[in-house]
Amino acid sequence: MTQFNNNITQILESHDKIFNTSGEKEIEEVFEGYEKIQNKKVTG
């Protein structure tokens, strides 16, 4: 399960917004308690 969580974190860190059926939202609005790590580039 840790590998799954790490992959989600990498995806969230590499994007600013999420688009779902309720429209375009900031990631922090969709995932309560999530705080984006600033100035960190994810490559892969």
C-alpha cells in the first residue's frame, strides 16, 4: 500500500489542479489535509 500512496503523492506534487465532474479545483480543495511541497520538482 505504501507504493500506491507514494505514486499518488508524486502525481499530486506534479500538478496544481484537478479536473473532475464538479469542475476544475485546486488539489488542496479536493484532498482535505493535503499540503503541496513548494519548490519540489518531480521527474519520472
